[in-house]
Amino acid sequence: MSGSANAGGKTIMTKGRFDLKFKDGAATGLKCFRDTHDTNYIWPNKRFGDVYVTYRKPEGDWERTDTLSLAEQGLATVDGASQNHSKYAASYPLGGAEHPDLTVTVTFEADDTSMLYTIGISNCSGVPVEIGDLAVPFPMNHAFEWGTKPTESVIRHSFVSGCGSFMFWMRCNGAGPYLTMTPQGRSKLEYYDMYEADNGKPGSLQYRAYIHSAAQADAAKRKGCNWRQPVTSITLAPVGEEGDTVAYPFKFQWAADYDDVRKILVDEGLIDVQVIPGMTVPNDQSAMFSLRTKQPIEALIPEFPEQTQISYIGNKGDNRHIYKARFERLGENSITVKYGGGKHLILEFFCTEPIETLIKKRAAFITKRQHRDPAKWYDGLLAEWNMESKTLLGPDNYDKIKGWRIYAVTCDDPGLSKPAFLAAKNAEFPDQKEVEALDYYIERFVWGGLQRTDEEEYSYGIYGIPDWNALRESEDDGRRGKLHIWRIYDYPHIFLMYWNMYRIGKNHPDVSMYLPKEAYLERAYRTALAMFTIPVETADWSAYKTGLYNELVIEDIVREMKAIGWKEKALRLESHWNKKVLSFVKENADVFGSEYPFDSTGFESTHAIAKYALEHSVNAVDETPKRHADPVVAYGDALKFMEAQMQSNIACRGWLESAYYLYGSDYRASGNAAYTLSYMSQMGGWAILDYALRHSNDPHTYLRLGYASLLSSWALMNSGTPGSDYGYWYPGKENDGGAGGGFEPAPFGTTWLEQEHHRGSWYYSCEIDLGYCGALRGAAAVLADDPVFGLFCYGGEYEKVPGGYEVTMKDGVRRRLYAVMGGRRFGMFIDTDHISSSTPVFFNDDLSEFSFKIESSTTCGHTLHLTVSGLLEGMYDICTDGLRVSLSGGESRPVVVPIAVNAQEVTVSIKKR
């Protein structure tokens, strides 16, 4: 279908699947014709098609102009829809209306399947003109507001990497189609930034991509930016000579889903890239990547050839080339792919130290930054650190954090994330000094300070911003002062901390602790209970309707209380969790809403809720549900919610973008040009990995993305060896173990903590330790027979041996091992101690025999619990240094086996009879 009309100065053009509106030389509306949802891909009252140009004549200064301002001056010459209703064009004079230096022409031309957007520039002068910048703004509609549907706005996925650049825009619930843009011919993108388009009004901060950027990149360099891609300019010959005109076409198409976007990339002469285990890669593990393209691949050029190994595995058909890489140099590592007769694409990796090293360094770093001064109200605070200036922050020195943002130093998610991670780490790898620091924090800073005691009204309430001392001393007796204990997000970090302190006491009785282990469990329970009761009572803020990071450990707390006989407490807390599950599954709660209309913070919680709902669901509404799971959740509703929340998680996450700061990273509403690699990269990554291992019918596809997400934010760790000066981002031994709170991909700008930045990691850690909590929960080694890459071990390394495989665990925690092979999914997990880092795990070809060595993390005799799932049907013997127990395989649910550990090392074997 095609057609056009003019109404009120606007041109309406419908051709094929494109439904377009134009005014004054640019598109003001862009929809998919006959779409299921009425989504306008352009921001309300904005226009797409304008260009920004920086140019100069010989010996002259740079001159800057843009077509939007020229249109506002009435200088756009518009050629409306052509006779076949498929073309709209506008031209603009640059440098003067009567005697312009340049003419810019913008053309939109649609056919039955696509739309071609072409920028043409012609030199109108008698001298050469250098184009230093040629940039295109993309004011697409990310106007997420309260009360709007997820289909009304779109998220931008952009990848700027020469001729391999592309963009696509999708609705945040993952519903297709996706508007996809690819460069044509010699067109390319090389640089991008965020710019203020409308003096701070809604939608004023917009994304802009550059075809040429030499002038702007030079300005960024002077501000300290280390832009890592080649930047260019182009010189147009004088008018009438060859080379006085240049054109840059870009093609827009509708893709049904991610696979269709990949197909478009290949069909349009680009490269579809897939990578495992991710683009953040520890230096003790290898990566593999696939390049699928119809173009000839001419060369792969590593940035550091002496410290990079690349081997070609082969062509697997379907124009797919497989490579294996290993990096030795810590920090950013690029591989430039030369292809298609001089085109290029840059793969951006980041190499870290081993994950276990990062975990331990981070915990040691936090411990060393504790304030210890009994005369100070903040005695015991586990403090923020500025890696750039090497400054310890505290309430007497907020450093560069100003105004109301000072809360980030003592409370809220930034302040509470450090003890949360430190406790979680010590539940895996206990260290007496670190546990003592946690106890000191709890005794001196939390109990009776940050948290109300059991002797105060609103017991176990958690104080919010700006800090507990100011609020306790406030003259306001209400919710803005003494009762500012209503921020639901604060509670999970504290009950997570208490829960892990209990785990330390339970599993490591040789570690000295301030309280009996049961006291930590009691506080974990009471704090979780308070989250559901105090905020709604004091501020009408319900914890039932928002997904909260770290709250998933409520299930662990309930399970443990049941196991030790605290049944009434367990049932009481479980009833609140059930109510929250019901709210999300049956009432269709907004999975994106938080303190902002659009946020990615809930996807760890929503997945935990979906899992719980499935486990406690019934197949028919008249079935009798399990006790205490009332009201009933139907299996169909639980499954529908599982799929919906997972697609939303993935929609705001980098997947096709082959740069370490995008691939696996969560995206916020404005897309991926600001604040990537946040804590939700790993927390939401745990959810995708769990979905792959337990729920998906396509495990390998989600395994790639889930594991990449789990690794991604380790790139923000500032750690290294003496030879690397202890850190890539901020060198110096004092910073070894520091971390950035996020990554800023754009050349320069301002973080949400309101510090100026240039491209790279933040110098404050902010909330990133929440992500590391998620990374600890998801850490696992996974041996998978991937349909693209073949056999590969995520989080470890494998060797084929006679009769089976040997896997060396390198995931960082060494408690979980999975095999996704031959259509089967096997898993095993130990709840304490560690699988050996030096003795490989063995399992045979048909997954009916296993053996591994356990390294005890305590000198005391104890019992660990081995959980096994996915065994073939039959009887199995489990032997541990002479002891033998039996279990039955083929069960739909995991089997839990207690194992006595009375030595520093125990060998365990599982064998089918």
C-alpha cells in the first residue's frame, strides 16, 4: 500500500510498512503500518532527519550549523512526496542563503520493504571545504512516563563501529517489530555523544551519531577523553570538480525479532557477531567469537598482538566463521576485523584478573576503607573511595558528591551495597578480619543507628537519606524526619547482610563473631518482615508492587527457618512473599516501575518471583494448592509471567552489540550511551542464566547472554599486578580492588551522581557491589555443546579425556557445575566449601558418572549438602572416602544428599549402578 497527503503543512506518506509524517524537511512521525501497537518511534514534538555539520575552508576556523536551526529560519526547501508517494526530500544552504558554502540534502525514500534515508552534501564554493563533523541526531521516543503502556515508547540499541555499525529500536516489553537501521555502501558511524537539544525540557537530552567526527573528537580529547575508534574528516573538492559531492545512505527496515535483526545485518553486508563467555574475559579463560557475514574477512588485527592469541577454528557453514581468543594484557583489548574490501568492525573486549581474585580483592579493599573512630557518629562506616584522587569519603568529607546526593556515602543503595557484598563474599570465602569489620559495622553503625533496635517503636526500620544521624536528630517527628524509615529498597541489603552473617556462623564455627548465629537469622527475619510493614504504614509505600534487588534471599531465610524449627516465623514471612508473588503474577504489576517510571532494577526479583510462582502453581484452579501457598497461582499465569518478565529483562540489555560495556549490560530509558554496566547487568544476568539452565526451551541462546551479563561488570574492577600498576582505570597500589559504579560510553558528560566524566569507569563505586552480590549468586561452571561454537566451558576450562571430560572450575566461587549437553541439563551444587580449583571434575560421556574433590573451608567437621538435578533414571551410589549412600535418579525435582566432611579434602563420586 502507498499513499500521501498534505494536511496543515504536514506531509503524510505511507509506503509498504512505513507510515511517516513530515514537516519542514524532517520526519515528525514514524510508525509501522498496521502494527499491533500504536507506537510512534519519534519523540513527541521532535523531528528525525536533521544533521549537524562542522566545516571549514582553507585557513579558516570551524563553522558549526545544523538543519533544524535552518528550518526554523525558513531556509528549508522541501520537495514533498513524489508522484508514486514514496519520496520526500529537503535541502538546506549552509553558510548563507544566497551564496552558500555547502548544500545539504536529506532524502527519505520508501519501497515495499524498507526506507532509505540519505544525506547528501555538495560544495557550492570555489575552494576545498573540509567536513570535520557530520552528525545525525536520533530523537526517538523514550518518553517513559507514569501510567503509560510499555508499548508506547522504545529503547535504542546502538552499536557504533565503522561500517559494522547499526541501530535498532524496540518496545520495552520485547514485542516486535524492531525498527532497524544499517549503513549502506561506504557509509559508516565512528563516534557518538549525548547533547542538550531543548534547554533541559523533557526529551532534550538526545543521542547523536557521527559519520565524521574529527572536530568534535578533538574537543573531547582536550577534555581528557580517550576515544578508542578512528575518527575522520572529508574534504570536498571545489564546485564543479570531481569529488565536490558526497552521499551517505542508511537503510531502515522492520525486524520481527532479534534473529531477524541478525539476518538483516548479514543480508546488508554487515557482520553478525556472537561471543562466549562474554566480552569481559578473565585472563585465565578463553573466549570464542563467531563472525557471520557474506563479505570476505580479510584480517583480524589484535590491539596487542604480543599478548593476544587468536586462532581460526573454521567455517561452520551459513557464512559463519569461528575464532578462539585469549588475552594476557589486563584492561581494554580490541580486535579490528577487516572485511568487504576495506571496511572494518571493532570488537571491544576487556581482560580481567581471575574472577576469584577479583572477589577476594574487592572484599579486602572494602574492609580497609572502614572508618574507625568511636568519637564519630559514623564509626564503623564502610566508606566510599575516590580512585582518581585516592580520597576516603565520609560525612566530614563528601569529596565531589554535592547537595542531596551526599546520601550515597552512608546509606541508600550506594552506602548499603558494600556491607551487603562483603557479607555475601564471606559466606563463600570467610576471612576473620573481614568478618570482624562487618561485626564492627553492625555494632557501631547499624544497630541503634541506621536501624531501629527491637526496643524502639517501628523496630527494625531502616533510616534513609541523607543519613540516620540527621534523621534521628531531626525536629520533624514524621516521615521526613524521625520516621524516614520507609524506603523499601534499603531493607533487602540489610537482611541480606544478616542472612550471610548467619551463613558464616552456621558453616564456619571456627570464625569468631560478635553475635550467636541465631541472632543474625532473627535480625534477617525481622528486617525482611519490617520491609513489608513499616514503609506502607509510615508512607503508604508498598513493597508488594516493586521488584527489589537482593530481596530474593527471603526464600532462603524462610527455608532455613523451617529447617531449624522456626515454623511460625517462617510462615509469617512466607505469607508476605506469597502476597508479593500474587501481586506480580495475577495483577500484572509494572515490571519497569521503581522510583522512576522506567528502570531496569527489578529483573532479579521478578525472575525469582516467577520461579517461585511456577514451583507453587497448580495446573487447574480447582486443584488444592500446597499449604500456605494460598491464594492459588495457576501454572499458565505463572508461565506467562515468567516469559513476559524475561523478555522485558532482555529488551533493556545489550545482546547484539559487540563491545564489553554494551554486551550483557542493562540499559536505562535513554539507551546505551550513558551509564552502562550498572549493578543490574549482573543481577539481571543471574536471572537470564537461571532461565537458560532451568526453564528455556532454547538454553544455549540464553546461556550466552546470561553468562556474558554475569561477567560484564567485573570490567569495572580496578585491579592488577605490579607490572600493570595494580589497575587499568586508576593505577596505583592504593586502588587495587577498587571498583567503578558504572561505565560512561560517551566521550564526556555527567554521571547521575553529578560528576563530570569522560569515557570510562566511574571513580566512585556507588552501587556496583549490588551487582557483585548477583555475580556471587550466579557464579557457575557450565559445560555446553553450543550449536554455534561446539563444546565450550563457561566459567572454567575442559579437556576431553578417555571416557568423558575433565572440567577445571574457574567461575570464582566453585560451588556450582552444570552440563548442557545432548539435549540434557545436569546440575550439581554444594552449599558450603568449594570444589577443588586444581583437581578437575570428571564426568563420563552419558552423564551417569561423576567425581570431584571438595576443599573444606573450615577446620571443623561438618555436613554439607549436595544438590543434584538432571540425573538419568536409575539408582546411583554416592561415595565419599569410603562412605556410601544411594539415591534415585530421574526425579523431576533436585535431589539433596548430606555429605559428612571431616578432613580438609574429600573426594566424592557419583555412579549409576
